[in-house]
Amino acid sequence: MSSATPTAASTDTVLVVDFGAQYAQLIARRVREARVYSEIVPSTMPVREMLAKNPAAIILSGGPSSVYEEGAPRLDREIFEAGVPVFGMCYGFQLMAQVLGGTVDNTGSREYGRTDLHVSKASSTLFEGTPGEQHVWMSHGDACSAAPEGFSVTASTDVVPVAAFENDDKKLYGVQYHPEVMHSTHGQQVLEHFLYRGAGLSPDWTTGNVIEEQVEAIRELVGDKRAICGLSGGVDSAVAAA
């Protein structure tokens, strides 16, 4: 791997697909804290447009909907068959399970708030190095009772038999809870396991790269033409002008 500073053209990008979650921005922030570049896209974006961005990985956020609701957000199965590593959280986890042939029940098995997670496969891609019992933050009504074919169930709760599943061959992973919030005690570690171990990404992006990326993008857009900059005299516009 080159030691040169990553640019907009060379940086691995993780797409965070937003299903209306209050935490979508937080997920993107957590990915960047893991030194991997991230962008948020709406769930209404066609999958072919998502894949046209050539993402290095995709994260499916949570959301307020039930997979059984009329008009609930959907995803084309193509997103799971494109060879791009995918990590589903909460609603994104349930949608992945349903689309790939697993079973999601609407039986009233609700969990809200702090919940005890039981890790059943301590050596898994997501959970290696984390405790067998850990606190996570749940917020769901539906529950996954059977993982799709080819997936290993790696965690459960007292209420939900499938709280996490993994498919290393296809690089598809999911958890029922919210690893992005601080209430999930090992959530950042699990997220980083997906990024580094599941998706094979390197932590070589920093917030300092933003300036270089934007300068390169502006130069490419403007070329040898003239650009007009509105300068108010404030710090932001002065830095942008410079």
C-alpha cells in the first residue's frame, strides 16, 4: 500500500444507507473515527447508483419502519450479490435477513434500551476479542428467528434467537442492535471488525484529508476556467478562498 496521502479518487468509501434512522449521521461519524471515509446516501437511491459509486463497503442503517409495513423501505437483492461487503444494523439487519431468505417475525418480541447480548461464537469476524456477555442498545419490534442459508448465527439475546449473523464467504454481516451508540459497550470494536476484518479496509483516512480531497475536486471541476468565490471575511469563507 502506498504511503501517499489518500485522495478523493483513491480513498476507500463506505456508503451508509439511511433508512430514516436517527443515528445515520452517527454511523458515518463512527466509520470516520475508525479512519475510514464514509458517505450517507438515502435508501431511495437505486442500488445501481449506489454500486456506481464503487463503494468499498456498505452499511445499512436502522430505521423506524417494520419490514412488514406497507411502503416500508426496500432494497434490491442485487446489493447483496455484487461482491461488496455489507453490514446491516437493526432495520438494515432485518431487511438483509428477509431479502436473503431468512425469517423475520412480527410476534411482539420487542426490545428497547440496554440489553444483554450472548455471543455464541467468540472467534467470529465481528466478535473476536470481545466478551461472551456484553451490553448492547436495542430498539426493535420485529425479530429475526432464522438466519438466511449460509449464515452463521453468532449472537442472541433472551428474547431474540438471532441477534447477529455472519457470512464470511460473501462478506455479509448483520446485528440486531445499534453498535454505533455508546450504550453498546463494544459496538465500536464490532464496527471496526467489520471494516478491517470483514471488508478488508485499512485505517488510513483522517479528517485532515478533507482539505486535500476538496481542493482536488475543485481543481478537477474548474480546470483552466475562472471561479467566483463569495468572501464574507469570516473564518470559513477566508479559508475556502485561500
